[in-house]
Amino acid sequence: MSSGLNGNNFSFNGYLPIDKNDRSKKIKKLEIESKNNNQSQIFIETPYRNQVLFEELKKNLNNNTFLCVATSLGSTNQKIKTIQIKDWKSKKITIEKEPTIFIFHSGLIIF
């Protein structure tokens, strides 16, 4: 709910493929599903691969797609940020080794 993205229609996808090409294809496929079904796509990654996944998301998702990066949920260091990919591209953040949930939504978002 803190992401601001669609919490009524979502899909939890677990882990994305490790192989770079397979992961890119899966990200693009999930983005199409998100747009066609007005559905938020939720997934996780092992903490040591978070940064690689984050960079892949910025590279593969459309600029207008919203991405939420939620790290260390439930701790005093909790961070939740949802912005469009075009805005993430200008941010220099490090999320390695922090438990993280990624959520993206393509299409109309009403805040």
C-alpha cells in the first residue's frame, strides 16, 4: 500500500530469472501485462543482486512506468520510494545487501 501503486490488482512474481537475457525478456513481458491488466508487478531479489536488478529495471522499463523500491521494510532504516523510471535514471542509489521489494506499474496511475 505504501507504494501508491495498484494494490487491488497485483501479481507476486517471486524471483526473476538470473540469466540477463531471460530477465530482460521477463521484465518486458511483465510490463506489458501490467499495462494491459492495470496490474502492479511485485518481485524480490537476493540482497547481493539487488543493484544489478535495479539497473536492469531502469534499462528495460519504459520511462513512464512507475517503479517502487522498498528496502528494509519494518526496520528503522525502512525506505519506500515510488517514481517513474525516467526519474530513477537520474538517481544514484545503492541498494545492495538490503532486503528489497520491487513493484512496478505501467499505465494510468492516480495518486
